[in-house]
Amino acid sequence: MRTFELQHIVKQYVEESSTELILQDVNISVTPGEFLCLMGPSGCGKSTLLRIMAGLMEPTSGHVVGRPDRLGFVFQNFGLMPWLTVSQNIAFGLKMAGAPAKQVTRTVNRQIEALGLKGLENNHPKELSGGQKQRVGIARALAVDPDVLMLDEAFSALDTATAEELRLDLLKVWQETGTTVVMVTHSPEEAAQMADRIVVFSARPGSVDQVITNKLPRPRHLRSAEFFKLVDRLEGYIRSQ
Ligand code: ADP
Ligand code: MG
């Protein structure tokens, strides 16, 4: 992957009688292989920015430079297709891209294995727990072998223990595949646990308030004094807005 950059991104939502400025001159550069977290208060435009990064939405002005071809996207509410089985959901993107059947089967099997979904291949989403659904969401995103994996508050709809399990699995996948990750979160703890770099947004209209390099050694100890110090610092940035 080349360097992937957002340059002077502005987004306004135009309603019938008013125009609302959501993002104000956002500049971010994503380094290949890094785990980048975009963190900020609710409503500051994180989801909007991630959609612009992914090309799912156009900015009002500004440019996205060097967007890779292959992107994986993981949604907060899973975004699975209820009429498809686990295997079919994971296969969906690859099939749409016209991959040969053999390759689809091989990739689906590998993702089923990697995300701990064995035995659930023929289940439908309604037969899965929240954690299992999001495992399918992640497997589907990874199936296209993405240059960048994007996650929008992917663990917020899960209970604490399940969310923690999935975070650790995601870190494992990131370390094994070397893919670049851009993860949106509102949680200082999650950013401190996961990220190499943390972009802190100001409240709406969102702009980059701070960019922090997270130097805590991996694997990270979530009860260490250094960890709490970083969480405090991140909370401080959000509180001061
Ligand atoms: P975040 O993900 O940081 O919580 P969002 O990007 O979802 O923020 O939303 C930022 C702001 O833009 C919110 O005030 C939201 O109500 C508004 N917004 C989001 N999507 C739309 C839309 N399609 N049309 C109009 N306003 C929107
Ligand atoms: Mg959001």
C-alpha cells in the first residue's frame, strides 16, 4: 500500500432549510501497516470521515489521495445479510469481485478457521450471538485480503467480555496479516489498547485536535500504570473540548 492521505476534508450536510458543517479541514496520513485509531466524542463526524475515507461518501471539498483498491469495512451493527448463511456472507465480497469458486471456498474456509466460526458455516445471522455476528463481519471484511481494514465502533454493540475477546483476535489478525487498520472509537481505553497512533478529534465540527503516538509495548498490559496514564491523557483531551 502507498501512503493514503486525507487532504483538507470538509463535509457539510445540507438539509432543507439549513447547512450543517460536520468536518472542518481534516488532514490525516495513514502509514502502511499501522493500526490507526480515530477517537472523538459522539457526533464529531468520525463515521462520516470513515465513509469518506472508504469512498462510500464524497466530501464537500478536499481530497482522498492514494486510496487502496481493496478495502474491508466492519460496521457497528454487523451489516450481515440475514438471508445468507455464515459462509455465504463471508463469500459475498469475493463473489461480487468475480473470484473463481475454488478460491472463494478456500478463502471462506481460512476465515472460518481464523475467526473461530467452525461449525457455524450453515447458520443464518439470526442464529448467532452478537459476538459471532461480528466475527462474521470481520471475516467478510478480511476475505477480500484488504489493504486497509476499516472498523466503525465495531465492538460497541457487544458485552464487555465479548468485545475484549474480539479485540484480541483483531490484534492477532493484524499482526499475522500485516494489513493496515483504521478503527473508529469513542473509547480512550480501546484506543490505548489497540492503536499505534491515535487521532483525537475536536467536537463538532470535527477537526484533528491531537495526533498521539502510542508507544506502549505490545502485548499491552491493561492494568499497568503507563496504560492508565495514557487513558487519562486521552480522556483529558476529550473533556477539555
Ligand atoms: P460520529 O460517528 O462521530 O458519532 P457522525 O459522523 O455519525 O458522527 O455524525 C456527525 C454529525 O452529522 C451528527 O450530528 C449527525 O447527526 C450528522 N449526520 C450524520 N449523517 C447525516 C446525514 N446523512 N444527513 C444529515 N446529517 C447527518
Ligand atoms: Mg459513528
